[in-house]
Amino acid sequence: MTSDPIADRPAIPAEYGSPNDRTSLLPWSHVVGRLSAAPVYWLATVGRGGRPRIRPLDGAFVDGALCVGGSTGTALVRDLRANPYVSVSVEAGSDVVILEGDAEHMKGRVPRDLAEQLAAASNSKDPQYGMTADAYGGAGMFGIRPRWAVAWTAFPNDATRFRFEDAT
């Protein structure tokens, strides 16, 4: 599990009125809660010829990573194999969470403990699918570790950037 990131203010032009203090920064736990509960993640990848693609996906935020997947024949999997850099956003109107990170291909079967966590997370959000740990055996699974994130609930007053020390 990745440790909590460093929180500070994102670079926002002065005319937007962003405060310079650290008193109204959001906690990382807010971002984790939003990512854990999100029914849909909007994932941006780079397709053939450098064209951006954005798509809604289901997935689960487990142990500090967003886990998503698809059939190995999908554009999603092709894009992620060719270029692992992604941006992710969750729907929420004014309660915004955006992260950028690297998608790591989980080649082969997902480890049993992670598969059980993914099934539990999926079933808490979408019990109608009845996911089991055995469902996470496909070759199209990816884990996205954040490099940085930005979030706000009252822009620009609580706009917060989160940076991970191990991110370059």
C-alpha cells in the first residue's frame, strides 16, 4: 500500500482567487472515499496515432490502486498496453477528484487476496453482479497507482493537490 501523499495547493491562476494558506486543504481520506464509492470511473487513455480516448468504466479502488479491466480484444486494453499513462475522474458535479497515474498490467491471474478484495469492493457497489474472486482471472486487468491527484468540493477554496513521493 502506498503511503498518504503530500497535500498542497495546485497551481491556480491568481485571478481565480485561490487561497494561499493550507487551512482548507482536503484530506486524502476524502479522495479515497470518493474513489472507493464511485459507481463509474472516467478513464482517459491515448489511442492509436496519439488520439485521446475517454470512457466510463466500472472498477474498484483497493489498496491504493484503481483496478480496472476488460477483454484483451478491447481498445482499452490495447491502449493501456501501448501507453500506461492515464487520467481518471469520478462523476460528481462539484465534488471533483481527478488523478493521473500509471496502469500496470496484471499479467495472468490476479493474486487471490487481491481478487477477494476486488470482489468485495465490487459487491458493495454493485451487488447485482455477484462478483467472486474467481472472476478476476482474465489477462485484461490493470492496477492504476496515482502519481498525483487534485480534488475540490468548493473551487477554488479547498482545491488540493496530492503528490506521491515515489512519483517522478
